[in-house]
Amino acid sequence: MSELESLITEWLPLPDVAERLGLPIKKVHSLLEERALVAARVGERSIRSVPAEFLLEDRLMDSLKGTISVLSDAGFSDEEILRWLFTEDDSLPGRPVDALRQGRKTEIRRRAQALAW
């Protein structure tokens, strides 16, 4: 099991993401290309998947795209973005992804921007 798989316990393969969002699979690929979403290869078969916590019922977290953009601009790879979002931070407290799910995007983006310096 990879470090990411120990941090993120629930993954959705891209076809499952498409189904939950009610989108064609090509649109999910477009979301990845547009950096509105990030994925990693996980599991025994190394299937490209997205953390289930990125979805709120049948939609993506609103604050995800901007946060991914800030972290990408700071030079983070997709795997590094996922690791940062899902690693406990005692100063929050909790994980950045939990803060985003609670609507605290300004605080998380400010922290992400500080990483670029």
C-alpha cells in the first residue's frame, strides 16, 4: 500500500466519478486536464482514481479547483497535492481537505500560497 493509500482510505475510479456526477467519462478527463480535480493510480491494478471526499453527494467540492490551482502554482505534483490535502495539520486542527469541506477555503488557500515562498 502506498503512502497515499494509507492517508486516503476511500477512492473512486474515474468511471465511478463520472456516474456519481452524472457526467460522461470524457468530461471527468477534462476536469483532470483543467486541474479542477486530481487523481492518482492506486490499488493492486494501479487504477486512476479520485479521493471520494472530493465529492459532495453528486457534485465536486466548490473550493477544490482554486486550491489545486494554488498548490500547482507552488510547484506541487498531483501526488504532493493529495498528500498535503489529506495530511493532519495540528494548527488547523485536522486535514486541509476537512477544512475545505467545512467551507474554510480562504484559510486553506492562504496556507497553500505560503508554501510557494
